[in-house]
Amino acid sequence: MSNEVAGGAEQLPAVREGTLESLDGQQQVALELLLTGKSISETARSTGISRSTVYQWLRKDPVFQAAYNEWHEEMRESSRSRLLMLTDKATEAVEKALESGDAKTAMQLLKAMGMLKDRPAGPTEADEVTRISGLEKRKRAAQREREEVRTQEEEMLSKAGI
């Protein structure tokens, strides 16, 4: 599959060639359509296959899922990188707004940084901090144990066919 969308110049993030080559022709076309933002219905119509087949590929075909997931991960990474590059501009914009007396921006910034929340005071004695920490550790351990028992019970019921 080419990274250029048919009939347009929009570029798709690369999907590893090995993954792509493992897909049959219809799957490659369907994946390309999904990656360009087409709905499952549109993809099915364009490829001449049923919607249920596209859903099946997305849910049960590991190679198709891997290619689709790889594209999503590539998009997330690309978006994160682009947003990181904009943080300096965003900071400058907030700074200019604050310097001009924009109270709404100032309040949003303080709220986003958690500066407007009442933070309950923690213990001031080391022994109390240690005691609370120990209680929290025991509580987490008990929760993990309950989850393990529940998982074992579910496995036993599943094996018994219940």
C-alpha cells in the first residue's frame, strides 16, 4: 500500500512493510480507506465486502489489527511531537494574555495547575507519615489479594463450564 491516498496528496503514516505484505489485497485497500478516515460502512462499500467482514478483521484478524494499531500509535506519536513543538508558542500566548490582564486565562492556568484546589494538610509527624504509609501498603496488598482470589474463582468456574 502506498502512503499516498489515491487521488490526493495526503500522506499516511508508514505501516511496516512486513505487516502490510501479510494482508491480502482487499485488506490493504480496506486498511488504507480506514486510515484516511472512511467509516466502516464506506470502506465496505468501496471494497465490495460486507461491514461484518471489516468488523471481523478489526476484532479477530491479528495481522489486520496490528497494522491498524501501528497506524494509530504512529498518529499518537506524531500528534504528541507536534503539540510539544507548540508548547513554546502556547506559553508565550498565555504570558501575553496574563500581561494584558486577562483574568479568565489566569484563572484557567491556575485551575489547570491545581493551584485553586484545597489541599488537605498531611501529617507533620514522621511516625504518623510512616503509619499511614504502612496502612496504605497493606490496603493495596489486600486489594491485590482479593483480585487474585476473584481471578482464580473465575478460572475455576470457567473450567467447570459455569
